[in-house]
Amino acid sequence: MKLRKKLAVGMLLAGLFLTACSNDGGNEGKKVDACAKKQACDSVNLVTTAPLTGPVSVYGITTNNGIKLAVDEVNANGGILGKQIEWFEYDDKGEITDAVTNYNNLMQDEVEAIFGGVPSKPSLAIAESAANDEVVYITPTGTQANITEGKENAFRTCFTDPFQGEVLANFSKNNLDAKKVAILRNQSSDFSMGVADVYSKKAKGLGMEVVADESYGDNDTDFKAQLTKVRKENPDVLFIPDYYEKVALIVPQVREAGIEATLVGADGWDTVLSVMDKSNFDAIEGSYFANQFTLEDPSEKVQNFVKAYEEKYGDKPSTFAAEGYDTVYLYKQAVEEAGTTEWDKVIEALKNIKFDGITGSFTYDENHNPIKTAKMMKIVNGEYKFDSDAGVEESK
């Protein structure tokens, strides 16, 4: 395991503890400091940095809930290579600065792998730092394409923003028979802008007319000006790629503006009903969004997860919880196939893995993005209902 470089004095003192540590092949010298602190090398240390407080904390909390559930299951069944998982969580509030600070702190100790952040911006910041140290890094939920691009050690459990943009344009064309589409995007969000750009390009390529492309900022709460322009164009579909809090503000205003278009969104819509007043459910009725998991999957594996999650937390799991859960089992499989927790060997195992999880089965492409399908969800009577599977191959 490759740890951050220490001062020469620290390395000298740590060397006194070398014989107390188990031999881990080529990582032996790299684990000296960590073993000195722990006095033993008998666990698998996994660390997550996620927003546990702040405006996107629901994503971090539910992701970590899924991770906790998987860790408990793995430990109850013998751990990984006979070692128990020790799991540590850091709160980054969804902020880049906090995420990097957490990374620098956690890398002072023995770390087998890092999971997180949850939103794309802190995930990218961590990925860039982790690339320098070559530690195993997996983001359960970060969808921005450049999180893993060009990084040998970085992987993700979720699909990417470009993938969503293509899938959703294809769905608008083939499933909703849209001729004219409008876009309402958050210019302050890399996630929203990235998905919207790909959706717009793909929609035009499929022969649809993009009749309006309006934007707003993070602090905006009144969308009347943008929606007035959209209404004049009378689109068949209004695409709103943003996170659930903003979507909950926008959707009622869409209907108040007299727009009757079918609303379509990306995976940031997950849990939107939880922050909407029930009196506004009619406004979002019949809308669609891409997701990576559905409670309605009848497979035994998924239903066992749903049952266990409800028993532990008293609530149904979100997609973020499912992705966190899968990330633990993804890492476990890679370590077992590698036969060690050494970073370089686990990275090679991940590159070649064939994983079957509750968010789908996948292998990795050259940029360490999972090759999988999206779950198209429809909001019906205040509930999320599975509509269909969708992949980019259909939209070519």
C-alpha cells in the first residue's frame, strides 16, 4: 500500500515497528507508518468523504447508509480475505475545499481504498489528489466524465453525465415521440451543464428541434422569465437536468406558466418527491427521469437489499444508497480476485472485473466507466415506477 511520503525522522521511527506488521509483499515498506500507529495490520480500512451536513446531505447520508449496510454484511460473513472492514466517514458538506482537506487528513493513516465524494465536484477534486498517490479510488455516485478519465486508479459505480444525456435524448425521441424539445439548465452546475450539452447535441442529431435552451443560477428561485420563453415555443418535452431541491422549486412554476410538455430529468431527480409538498405532486405527475436502481426489480438480490435496508433504517433505499452498497461489494470482489489489498493489484483487478450488483451488471470501459443500462423511472400517483431499461446503443 502506497502511503503519503513522511518526513525522514517519521520514517525512521516507524521503522522500529516494522517487524510487528504482517508481511504484505511489495507494500510492506509503504505500510510502516500506518502499522506503527495501529500496532497491527489486521483490518481493511475503507474511508468515505461525503456531504453529511449541508444542502445536499441527503445524498451523502443515504450513500453512506448503503455503505454501512454492506460493510456490516461483509463483516458478518468473514470480512475480506479474512480481515474485518474498518470504515471511517468524513463530512465534506459537498464542498471541494472540505473534500480535499478530508483527503489530506485521511491519507495520514493506513488506507486500502477511498469511496466518495458524492456530488461530482468534490469527487473530481478527490480523484485528482488520489491520482498522485495511486490509492484505489471509487466514486459511488460522481457522474462527471473527467472524474475517471486519464486516471489509472479511479473508478465509478454509477454511469456518467454524457451517458445520461444520450439516453435521455433517445428516450425523448423514441419513447415520447418528441418533435420539439426545450432545455432548462443550471449554469452554476457542472452536472446540469454537462448533461444538457450532450442532450442538446444528441437531440439535434436525432432530428428533434431544440426550440429553447434557457438557464438559471444556483441562487435563483423565480423562473418566470425563462419559462415564459419556453411556453411560447410549445415544446413536447421540457428537459430539466438538475438536483432534486431545484427541481422541486421549478416544476410547480412550469405548470403555473401554462407549459404542458412532458418533463424529463436526469438521476439528480432521485428523491425529489421527498422535498415536494404533496399539493404539488400533480405538477410532476407523468414525468420521467433516468436512474440507476429501481425498488421494483424482482431479483432476489435487490429485494434482499431493500428488505435489509428498511429493517436497518426504517425507510426505502434511494439510488444513492444502492450505489454505496454496490461499491463495497465491487471492492470486495476486486480484492478477492487480486488476492491482496495492494493498490496496484486491486486496480488491475477492477479494470478486468465482471460485476453483478443491485444497480446492474457491468464491466469497465477504457475510462473506467461501467458499461450498463439506465432505469427510466416514471412518477405516478406520488410514487416512482419503473418504465423501461435504456442504453446508449439505442440512440446511435
